[in-house]
Amino acid sequence: MVSDSTRDAALALHRFGLGPRPGTIAAIASDPRGALLAELERPGIGRIDNPELLTSAQAARAAFEARAARQAQQIVAQRAQKEAERLKADSQKMGDDAGQSTATSAPPAQAEQAPTIERQIILKEIKAKLDAALAAEIGFAERLVWFWSNHFCVSAEKVPNMAGGYEREAIRPHVLGRYVDMLLAVEGHPAMLVYLDNFISIGPNSVAGINRTRGLNENLAREILELHTLGVRTGYSQDDVLSFAKVLTGWTIISANDNPEHGAEFIFNRRLHEPGPQRVMDRTYADTGVEQGRAVLKELARHPAAATHVATKLARHFVADEPLPALVEKLDKIFRDTDGDLKEIAKGLITAPEAWTPVQSKLKRPSEWVLAMVRATGLRGDPERFARGQALLGEPMWRPPSPKGFADDEGAWIDTMGPRLDIANNFAERVAERIDPNGVVETALGPIASAETRAAVARAESRQQALALAFMSPEFQRR
């Protein structure tokens, strides 16, 4: 008979981790909750320390230089082409045989182009993230990174060479720290300032605003209030958004065009900053430059609505689309009692009985499901293939559809089941000769595999079909 702790071990790896690897169900079966808590205490957990990866600012500067070099090469090539055409026309006009030879000569063969520097940068970032996810014994800390990276999302569509660095610099160092510290890190990060247009926001009464007649941008202020801290309909007004936007003027970045050594780094530019005190949500903040904005963020981080907003999102992400109110209330209380200690909140999630309902009702997002497949086989992941698969499944890497991030409910992902079947079949075809389907069932599901799933895998006409059926089973798709 399968013990309750063994079932909990399998459930823990799917619900709180990134899916079982060979041997992990047995490894944590004696104390699944203790194993999850122990992962949070490991030194450096959640971080990626890879000296080969560029900082976000370095990556942005490298991409800028590469684009500039390509543009220069194109201009030189165009000039050479125009000169060749001029010489050819002159030659033909003079009846020169060389002109006829030039006209009939075949164009040179085009060499296969290597990936651009920009593409190389993002592939290295994807590989680092993929390696961290595949190497994790359980993956709880990685799941927390993914959660917070989506909560405080930026898009590689707008900051293509900074998204990976942003996650490493602003999210990972604080994932088990204090919410206020993560909030300060993300809102002042160059990637966020560019993504939400604050780097071009100018106070109307600032020196630059008066001289250049450019306007205020409210995007960052609005999304901080609505998405990052308090949530919608929590007491703030349009006047609060406007005042907060003025507070954040001057939070910008150094131009890579003007400064090749420090371009794309954060800078507070007082010439852009709206002068004077500002009132945000019934509190007045003196004009202390960059510290004025930090003071507002610190106050928002301690607002009761922020605790409720974060607690609700965490419970929804890990447990159910409609989490039990008791679970939300427990996480909310821990947030307020610990001044937003994210490690203590994560521990509260693990120790709450409401988080361990045996029913797997939560549909995994595509990225979690794909990682679970690769982990179940014990194989390595390919960054290019992973990125293509995520795009096909509607969850392209670091490319959320809006500042809300990727949706976290079943309705947003249920239509991906068809593409998931295609990907499961393709993956199964590639690995069928090396991977035993029954072994995958035991590795990935073990005690939570239903009789129906086991029978379907046993009746499969081929190893490929058996693997695909295992990966598409309800127990594997849900957590």
C-alpha cells in the first residue's frame, strides 16, 4: 500500500516544484514538507551565478554596438553597390566589353549567417534559466522565481537584451528576501523603466519639462499601484496615479549612444524631476529627489492591500484558480506580521493544510509542463527548441502579452491542449528509443498515477504513443 507521505511527495513535486526527476519521489517521501522547507534554506538557492552572462546593461550596450556596426556595414555596402552601378553604367555607355562581363557575371554566393549578438545573448539567458530548472532537486525556489518574474514582468519585445539580466538582478536576489526590497529593485531597474516608459517621463514643471515641453508618462505609476502592489479597486484614485507619476520623474537611464561605458544603467536626473512635495494616497512626500519615489514604494509595500494582493496571487498560482479563503488569509497574515518576509510566506504556504488538497485542479502553464516532461526523462534541454516550443504554446520566453503578465487560470491555457499533444508526440518520438514509458510513469507520477492512465500507457501501440499518453495524462498536466 502506498503511504500518504509518498503520495504527498509526488504531489509536492508537481504542485510546488517543477515535476519529479528520476528518484526524487522516493528521496523526499519520508518528509515532503520538510524537503520543501529545507530547499528554502540552501545557500544561494534561486540565484544564477554565471560569469559568462552579461549584466542587463552590458547586454543592452553590446546589442546597441552590434546594431550600430551592422547599420554601418549596410551603409558601406550600399555605397559600394551604388559605385559599382555607376562604373557599370559608365562602362556600358562607352561600349566597354568589361561592362558586358560585369552584367552577366553571377552574384557571389551568400554565406550562412551566424546568430546575431542579440540572439546569442538571449539564448545564453534561456540556457541558464533552463539549466537551473532542470538541475533543481524539487524546484520550489525556481517556481517562486518564475512567479515573481511574471508578477513584476517586463517584455523582451521591448527590452530584448535586458529581460534575462533583469530576472537575475532584480528578482532572484530577493525571491526569499523582503517584498519591499524586491519592489525597490524592480521599479528602479532599467528594464522596467524602459518597458513602462518611465525613462521618457518628464515632470511638466521640471527644468527639462519647461524647456522641452515634453509630457508626463503615467504607465509605471499606474502599474505599480494596480498590478505590483495594491491591486485593482483598492482605494487609490487617478489623482494618486498622477501624483505618483510625478514622484517617479527623473528615474531614467543613461543613453548608450552617449555613454558607451555606462549606457543603459539607472540614473536619477533631477532636471526631469517634478519639483515640490506630492500627495499619494493621503500622505504627503517631501521632494527628496530619488528618495521621494523610494519612500512611496516603501509605504505601498506595507499597505494591507498589498499583503492581500500578493497572498491571493500566490495561493492561486500554486494551489487553485479559486483558492480557499482560509489559505489566503493565512498568507495575508504572515505577510503583515513579518513585514513582507517572502521566505516566511513561502514557508506558510507549505505548512498550510489548505495547500495540500489531494485534488489536482490547477492546470500547469505550458512552461511548467514542458519542464516537467524533460525532468521526467532525466535528459537535458535545448534552449532553441525550448524557446520555439514556448512560443507555439502561447507563452514565449519573457514576452508576456501585457504588464499583467501571463494569465494564471485554466481558461487562459485550456486551448493549448491541442498544441501540447503535438509537442508531446514530437518529444516522445525523439526520446522513445532511450526512455521506458513505464519508467516515466513511475518517475513522474508514481502513486498519483490513476488506473486509467496506467492502463492507457500499457495498451499503447508504441513506446512513442505510450510516452505521449503519460505526458498528456490529467495527473501530469495538473498540479
